[in-house]
Amino acid sequence: MIVKVLAVGACLVLAGCAGSSTRAPVEDATARFLGALASADYGSACTLLAPRIREAWNREGCEHALAEAAVPRGTPGTISVWGEEAQVKTSSDTLFLHEFSTGWLITGTGCRPRNEQVYDCAVGGP
């Protein structure tokens, strides 16, 4: 466990572990999600959420639940990619993404650090 934490920490220091071509699809998915939120297009934003989040909100409806969630708006800032996982920081939020066969989807947003390794998220989680 300590080795993994140190490896991730070293990876963050060394330019986010991925080249700009790897970060571009993550940035695009994040920008589309945040843009949809900013324009209150919750239907489009829901299509960019991981299936487990959409399924969990199936009863009350993803659009309604996302509209009610405390998700800060912003633009993609610092992007870190580790294989199929990514983290994007904005000025007021931390988002987590996973690469599915259909592309990058949001697995957590409205996330605030509880400590150096754990985040509490308004939607989903890392």
C-alpha cells in the first residue's frame, strides 16, 4: 500500500504520468460535463456519468438528482491520468473519471479532500 501511494505521489510530481495526448480526451469529457452543468443541460451531463451513478439515480431520475447535487461549476485545470483512471481539478472541484469502452466518464464530482488520500463527493466517488 505504501509503495502504491508513493508511486502515485511520484507520478503526480512527474507531470501527471501522462502525455498531453492522453490527457486530451479526459479534458474533453470534463469540459463537456462542466459545460452541460453550466447551461443546466442535465440530460447531456447525465450521459457523461458512469453507469453506476446513473443506475443509482434511476428511481428519481438522473437529471433531477444532478440538478439537486452540490456540484461546483468551473473549467478543467490540472489533469492527472493513471491508466484507466483520471483526476481533474478545477478552481472549486475535483472530478474523477474512468475510461470505459465508450470513452471517459465521470465517476465522481463535487469532491472535496477529507485527507491526502480520501475524498468526499457530492456525486459518486473515486
